[in-house]
Amino acid sequence: MLEEYKAVAQQVVNELYRDNLIPFKLFPGIVICLAPDDYTVRFFDSRLYSLDVTCHEKESFKEVFRAAVLERMDKMSGHLDKKTGTR
């Protein structure tokens, strides 16, 4: 299940970057299950280390994760360029 969520997370960030909704590419490294509905997605990027996601049983992980990425990007300040942090 966690590997599936990692693949979904990569698909989501690829789509967001392609559609110019996020300013740089992201590479999910691992998805960690903290509790039955709580996950942390860790990235290979120094600008965004991780993102906590709560996804209840009847919700789509893809949609919840997408909203969480966009919300986090809206909260980030400073210069966000298209250079990757660690890749």
C-alpha cells in the first residue's frame, strides 16, 4: 500500500509541475504510515523535506495529497526556483 501511495505521490507532483502549479520538481522518497489515516511523505528536496497527509478510508489519497502539496506551496515564502534541492 505504501509503495502505491509513493507512486501516486510521484504522479501528482509530476502533474502539478507540468501544469505549472508548483515551481519545482519534487521526488517523493518514502511514505511512512504514522497511524491508520496519517501519513508522512518524505521528499528528496531541501526546500520541502516532508508533508503530513491525513487520508480517511473513503477519501482519495491522490486528491488529499494534491491539496496538501498546493496548500504547502501557498504557505512557503522566499525565492522558490526550479533548481532541485538534492538531485
